[in-house]
Amino acid sequence: LQVSIDHTACLVLHDLEQNAQVVSHARACVETYQHYGEREAELISRVNLGDGLWGIGRLQAATEILAKCYEDARESGLPHAHDIAAICYANVLAAAGKQDIAAKLHEEGIGLAKRIGHSWDATYGQVHATLCRAERGESIEVNDLWELADSAATSGYHYLESLAVGHALLITLASG
């Protein structure tokens, strides 16, 4: 029961950008899932931990956790853990200025998410990949982000909708 509460709290708090609390709940999840040998849940919780650390500005710690998690998830043969690990690792690499590597990881994670039918991860990856492409200096169609926002809204992914809208506004402002 406690790990269910912690896991749900991670997801809700992530969407509310309450990343310090995400870190706390994710650490508890990782420990519990490790104890019970729940490998996929542990890997996803490690992704949540890395994502939360990124959200509170601990880029180096996030990068280390997500790099290891990505390798472990890729080797595990667990596609959901693999897709989200690739996407979140790409996000921190992009934030560290490594957009070329990030672009490849975004592509890998989004492609896998689409193949397994995990639309939340695919949309999350597409939104961040678009921002990464803009940071690389590529020409971006801001309408692509508005379409992602509309698609996310239709799917009930309101966090992703707001993320796409926010990125669309940032790119529009940055491009003048």
C-alpha cells in the first residue's frame, strides 16, 4: 500500500512540478521495488528520481542516475522502462548542452513508446524533442507544438498540454 501511495505521489507531484517531493517519494519507491524484485517498477521509479533531481536543478546527479537507468533499462528487455529512460536521459543531456546525443535518445525513446502503444511517453518525448531541436538551431514549426498540445488535451494529458504550450511560447519568443 505504501509503495502504491509513493508511486502515485511521484506521478501527481511530477505534473505539479513539485520535484523535491518527487525525489523523496521516488527514493522510497526504488528501495521498495528493489526489495521485492520488481525490476520494471524499480527502473521507472529510478527514472522518476532522475527526473525529479533534474527538476530541482541537480543536473549532474540526474545525469548519473538516468545514464545508469537507461543502460539498465535497455539491457533489461523491458520496453516501457527503456522508452521513458531514453527520453528522460535525453532531456537532461539536452539541458547540459548535448543536443546531438539527446536527439538520438529522443528518437529511440519516442519510437519505442509508439511501438508499444505508450502514447503518454511518446507525446512527452515529442514535446521535449521539439525543444531540443530548437536549441540545436533547427527550424521548428511552432504549429507542431500546438498540435501536440491539442492531441494531449484530447487524450486527457493536461500536463503534456501545458508543457507543449509553454515550449511553443518559449520558441516563439526566442525566434522573435
